[in-house]
Amino acid sequence: MKGGISRYGWLILLLLLVGLASTGARLYVDWLWFDSLGFGSVFGTALVSKILVTTAAFLFAFAIIYVNLAVARRNVLRDQPPPVNDEGRSIIYLNPETPWQRWLGARVSGWILLAISLFLAFILASIVGGKWAVVLQYLNSVPFGKTDPVFNKDIGFYVFSLKFYRLLYGYLMGTLIIATICTALLYLMTVTFEVFFADWREFSYSKKHLAVLVAAILFLKAWGYKLAGYALLYSPSGVVYGAGYADIHARLLGYKVLLVIALLVGLVIAMNVFLQKMSWIVAGLAVWVVSSVTLLGIYPWLVQKFAVEPNEFAREQQYIEHNIKMTREAYGLDRVESKTFNVQYNLGWDDIKNNEDTVRNIRLWDWQPLKKTYKEIQEIRLYYQFNDIDVDRYVIDGKYRQVMLAGRELAQDKLPEQARTWINQHLKYTHGYGVAMSPVNEVAQEGLPRLFIRDIPPRFLTDLKIERPEIYFGESTDQYVFVRTKTQEFDYPSGDKNVWTTYQDTSGVKINSFGRRLILAWVFHDYKILLSNDITSDSYVLFYRNIDERMRKIAPFLRFDGDPYLVIDSGQLYWIRDAYTLTDMYPYSAPFENSGANYIRNSVKVVVNAYTGETKFYLADSRDPVVRSYARIFPRLFTPMEKMPKGLRQHVRYPEDLFSVQAQMLAVYHMQDPRVFYNKEDKWNIPREIFEDQPRDMEPYYIIMRLPGEPEPEYILMMPFTPAKKQNMVAWLCARSDGEDYGRLLLFDFSKQELVFGPMQVESRINQDSRISQQLTLWNQRGSRAYRGNLMVIPINHSILYIEPLYLQAEQSQIPELRAVIAVYGDRVVMAESLDEAMVQLFGENQTAQETRPDLTPVAPGEVTLEELVKQAQDYYDQAQENLRQGNWAGYGENIEKLKTVLDSMEKKVAP
């Protein structure tokens, strides 16, 4: 038996050592990774803080629980004569014949109680340890410079201090309640029924002990009532979010009274350890329970029913005002500039020419069909993939253009099965390659996008250039790889051969010893790391290459935007992503969606070099107290925005996720008059549109346009609004992204006396247009599917233009083609093959298209290369042959004519 226990003991010890070694190895590898990025201090601060908070919470909880259990065990084992009652009859407290009595007397019981205490303390400490950031923010709190309207405390008290106090209160209360329950169970298992019920007035050691614990709980509960008073500012039960009339005049009073009652009852119970008046304890607890029900339940209900509801607005007006003011502050809506947009349907051709930058950058390609098209024509090989389509703006050939682009990332899971060897996955196929880019509104042959950047290696039609097209870090790059090994890396395919390369940077974790290889093999669960002869001491391992995982690993306390976007700057590829600071502790501010958060700021811009993995967190909003608190905690994490390279700063944009939240909140909180707000007289909605033949909510969209009264076009993010339960448009909101105006929000209100068509009304007018309906029916009957893209609401001067692209996709093809453009202005609806022709139909009736057409999509002579002409000729020839096989003589003749045009162009290009 002893030998068996010894073996089990050694096995447990061995498992503990293996667990500790494994944890230490993971922490060491993480530290190497953080240190390679220059964030070693961030890792150290987070780790040490979590250890200290967890350890302190563990030691305190263990001490409270174990000491109480040990005292209880001692009490039930105390050797004493049984007490007698008034009649001289013995009262038996201990039953020496019970198994529990004998068990407590054994040595093993002490070890079991110790194990129970350790386990319960570990659970409590784990919960608190996960909240280490709350503790650090409390110790590094920053004032907001604004106060709440009820207690006149700085907002920082609620965001930093109150959040910490609530965490501490929950932890302490949980520890005391667990200790009390465990202690009571121990007593109940070892004493007779008479102790608690037959002579309940008599004080025993167990009752004295439990009385002390109950008194401690009541003293702590008094502090809980104090905190609960502050928590009323987050009450969701009133007419608005936050404390209402009944909360302030009934519940807050109840908490104040109960605070005093809890202290007094706790004092009475504590004194009765000496006075030994059990009836006082019972009476005190009864008073506390009855008072709680009355003051927190019945009295607030009576106030709400008979004082508030008969005259609700008068009672709640000031609290509605608090809610409006604080919510607008929390979401930055107090900085929205309101302007009037008087609609005038007087656009002419001169206005279109004067707003050429706006018209030339109207987005005709939606990201969903464009992603399918990119996939078919630009993925090149099965193991490449476009994860997303990004929208951005560049100065291209001297003109400000809006473009769409996507990074060609490597998808190792798409390698042929026989090619998924360890060497291929970890040493050879290490990176994606290049991007595809096209303008938002241009169409090449057969309704495909006109590509500014295409193919592998990259080919350029503009002055944009990429000198380092390799993508080692991306949105779908998850596998760890080794670089600078004896094995060359696959760079890109070239015909029937492949081009090879070697990683040129020194980022990542260096393999400089066998010890590191051993640790990496353990952490990655990959023994082949030890056996590979290709990995040397000069090699590097790149991991956490997925940019989402990378950013969250470094800064888990930030909330990240859902759409990182790829940027070309100085020949390099970078990922830019917006990060937010949130809290749910801003008084009176209504929470958004299902997140529970009621405050948000876009305080950080994160940049990751797609080749080196270098990661920078730029401090974009130094006014935000939440991020300033994090900056105090991690002084080496954030870089001032002024130090961001100029080329990257030109691509910083107002984030779509933040804008969506602000638009949703503004739909309600543009109403600043409390009576209008109370009656919801002017509530707005996010408009609906038809996309792919299904109705859905519109999404914010980026556009280059010249705002009313502004001299130059700029990059903005915008969203229209419609009234609740109506379809007409009442306003549009935009966020500016360029230069000194970055971050400014403008709200343009339409006159309430003027009807402005909303998106669904325009969609209905398109549906009712007979020519469009006939064309859609015709296309859908020929083995293809036609569907409508995003409806764009385009303000020009003081008019509104609506543009909607029309796509056509054959049943056998996965390539959507842009076949038509629908334009709506005033009472006119037109459909044309291109945006230019649609503009001519709307605004150039008295002039020929050639005479009046502005230079919306300029094509410089000679910009199409001979190689592109050859590819076009091959495409037309292939299509003509396909038409011939199908018996489509009209299509055959059309493609032959196009082929002749291309051949003529080729002849001119090669002519001396």
C-alpha cells in the first residue's frame, strides 16, 4: 500500500513538473516573440501584473477559507464537557459515534480541508487574475475632465475606480460567502439536530464562529449598497438608460438606509459573540430582510406607479436630458457639425464637368462580385487566395483616384495533397505574392475590371510600383514558417518553372541554439524541428503571422476593427487596422448593439509590415483618457501619430465600424429636445436597399467627392438616413478622412418641406421602369443571372444623384460582369452600358456624347502594353470560338470585330 501511494505521488509530482515546464516554455517563446518586436516590456508588465494580482487574490482567499475551516475543525474536536440547560439536562453537541466525527479526528481530514481551500482559492484567483487590466487601470487612472450630473464625480471615477471597486467587492463577497458555506457544512456534518433547532437560543462555538462570518458579510454588504447607488447611473429599467426619477428618489434613498441598517445589524451580530443573545441576531436579520424588500422593491414600485407614471415626462425630463447629453459625449456625437442641405434639381452638364473628381470616383464595383472576379482572373494558382477586397485612395498619375485592391495570400491548405509535406509547409511555401488593384468605376473588355496592378510578378499600368511584393503576414496566414534556412523558398510561378528566394530581413525569433530548437519543438508540438538539417542557428522562425492574432496577442485590451486594409507605400505593402477603446462604465450613456459597451473611441491605428511583420501601435487620439491610461501602463507600446510615415498617413481613414455605431446612435440621439426624444417624434432609420435581389440595410461607403462649400475633393465615409416608418431621405452623415479635417463629422439635414427620395423609393422606381425590367428578364432567360449591386447616394452641389451597377453572371461561370449602370436623378431613370453614357443621357440631351463627355476615365495613349493587347486578342479569339461551338453567330461576329480592332492596335504599336 505504501509503495502504491509512493508511486502515485511520484507520478503526480512528475505531471506537475511537466506542466510547469510546458507553461514556462510557452512563456519563454512568447517573450522571445514580444522582444523581437520591441515589446518585451509589454509582455513583462502584463505577465508580472497577472501573476501579482492572481497571487494576492489566491493568498487572501486561501487564508480566509482555510483558517475558517481549520477553526471549525478545532471547535468540533474540542475536548470539553457538554453544557447543560436550565433544567440541568445535558445538551449533546457532538455525536462520538458518527463517521464524520471520527473522520475529522484523522490526520487525512486536515489535508483534505487544505486541498479544498487551495482549490476554491484557485478558482476565485483565476477569475480576478483575468481582470488584471482593471487593477492596473485603477492604479493608472486618468481624469476625463467631465462630471456626472447626479454625484458630480469625474467620469474617470466610474470608468476606472468604480469598475475596480465592483471587482474587489465581488471577489471579497464571494470569498466570504464560500468560507461561510463551507464552515456551516462542516459544522452541520458533525453536530446533532439539537444544536440548531432544539435549543437554538444557546450559543455554541459553531454559532459564534458563524456569527462572526455573517457580521463580516453584512459589513461588506454595507459597502455594496454604496456601490449600488453609483450603479443606478447604468439602470436600464427607466424611460431612458440611466437613473430615472424612481431610481434617484426611491432606490438611492433605499440604498442609503440599508447601508446604515447593514452596519447596525452586523454590529449587533458581532457583539452577540460576547452578549450571546440569539434572539437579537434573528431580529436584526429579519429587520434587514424586510427593509430590503420594502425599500428596494415595494417603495420604488409605489413611486413609479403613483408619482411617475401619471406625469412621466415632467418627472423624467431632467433625466432624459442627462441621457441625451452623456450618450452624445460617449460616442463623440457632440462634435457632429450640422448643416442644411437644400435640394435643388438643377444639375447641368457644366456641373458634372466641374465635379469630375466626384463622378470619376463613383464606385461601380461592389466588393462581393469583385472578389469573385479577382479570384477567377488573378489568383493565378490554386494555392493563392484573395481574402478580402479593400477600398482606398491614391494619387495615380497625378490624379486623386479611388481604387479597390486585394493581397494575394498563400493558402497552404490548397496545395495538392502530395505537396503538403513538412518541408513545403514550413520551409518552402512561406508567403503570398503581390496584389491586384483596379479603379472603382472602370470596365475593360467583357465587363471585367480594368486592372492597374495585375499578374505575377506584378505588372503596372500606372506610376504605382511595388518593390517588395512578398506577403509573409496577412489576414489568412496562420502557419509558422522557418526562413533563412538551407532550403530556398518558393517565390512565385513563372511559366512551367518556379522562381525561388531567401527571406532578406532579420525579424522573427532567431534559432541561435539547440536549446531554442528544443523549446520550439515542444511548444509547437513538432519533433521535426529537431530533426531538420535545413534549419541552422542563423535561421528565424516566423509565427503569429495572422495579423488579427498578432494584434490581439500584443494588446488584448483593445477592440479591433473588422476590416484591416492593405496599403502600398514606398514600394512596400502594409496592413493598417483601426483599434478602439471601449468601456461600459460611462454614466447615463446608452449601450450599443449587444456589446454592452457605452463609450467608444478610435484611439489607435495599427500598422503591420506585410514582409517583415514589424508592428506599430500609433496613438491616434491622445484626448481619450482610456488609451492614456493604457499608455501609462505600457509606456513603450504606443508611438505618437506624428511619427507615422507621411506616405502611410495619407491612407489613414475614418473607420467603418466606428462610423456604423455612431450612425446607429445618431439615428436616435440627433433629437436633443427632451420632449421630442421622449415621444420619438423624429427617429431615423438606416435605409434599406436591394442587393442581389434581396432587401438589406445599407452599409456605409467610402467615396471621393467635393463637399458643399469645399474647394477640393476629399475622401469621405457616408451614410444616408430615412425617417422611422417612412422611405424618404431626411439627412446624410459623412466622416472626413483627409489632412487636417480627419475625423470631422458632418450631418447634412434636408428640408422637411422637400421630398427627397430614399434608397428604397429609388429601388422601387427602378423596378417600375419597363425598359430595365425587360432587359433584366431577357438576361435571366438566357442561362445567366442578372443582379443589382449597391445603390450609391451621391450628393453633387445641392442635388442628389443615385447610381446602381448591374451585374451579369453566366450559370457556368463564376465571373460576374459589370454590364450596365442605372442612374436616377429627379424624376428620370436611365440605364446605360457605362457611367459616362448614363451621365450623357441624364444631363447631355442637347449635345452629342463626344462633344460633351468629360474626361471621366482618361486613358493615356500607349498605356496598354503589347503583352496586354496579345492577351486581349487571345481572349476575343477564345470567346469567338466558344460562340461558334454554341451556334451564336451574332456573338461570333462581335468578337471577331473586337479581335480586328485589337490587331489594328497591335500593328500601330509595332510599326516603326
